Amino acid sequence: MEKWKTVLTAMILAVAVLAGCGAQEEKESSATQEEQVQEVTVQVQVSKNDGEEMMAEDEITVEKGTTLMEVMEDNYEVEQTEGFINSIEGIAGNQEEKMAWMYTINGEEAMVGANEYEVEDGDEIVFDYQSWE
């Protein structure tokens, strides 16, 4: 009888040790997955008339690989057509007045639609509602 108690105790200890190892592996796996999700932080400004009227100025952190369109749609009221933003916070482009939303990235005029540009860490993005003349 004493022999069975010893064997039973040994089996219980073995199961407990194995369960503990499994939990440790799960924690390590979870930590590795979290490390793989990289984030980038960008500065976004929304203004009118070459910055005369500031509408918003935000620091936004997103996952690496996020497009500028996703950043804008997740943080502002945006309307777009075929990847180009034509309204922000209820202000839409106006052909008669020749006004539209223009944007720059790090001080340079954007050459692609917001749906094509993947934001990078440290980007300074300015959307300005202005005359295109």
C-alpha cells in the first residue's frame, strides 16, 4: 500500500510539473507574438488655408503597415473616393471655389493617394484645405 502512495504521489508531481511547463511555454509564445506587432507613431495636423486655422493636431500610434487612409478613417470623419480623401470633418472639396484637401508627408507634397501610403515612424502628415490655384 505504501508503494502505491509513493507511485501516486510521483505521478501527481509529474503532472503538475508538466502543466507548469506548458503554462510557461504559453507565456513565452504570447510575449513573442506581442513583440512581433510593431507600432509606429505619426503626427497628423488638419488645417485650413495653409495652416492659418488649425482644426486638429494629434500624435497617433498604429501598427506598422497601416495606410494613411486607415489612420484618417480611424481618427477623423473622412469621406473618400477611390483612395483620395475629399472630405475631412464635414468639409468637402469645392470645385467652384477651387478648394480641396492637399496633404504633405514630412514637408513634401504627396505623390500617391492616402490608401497607398503606409505610414512610417516619425512621419509628419499635414492635411490642409486650400485653394489649388
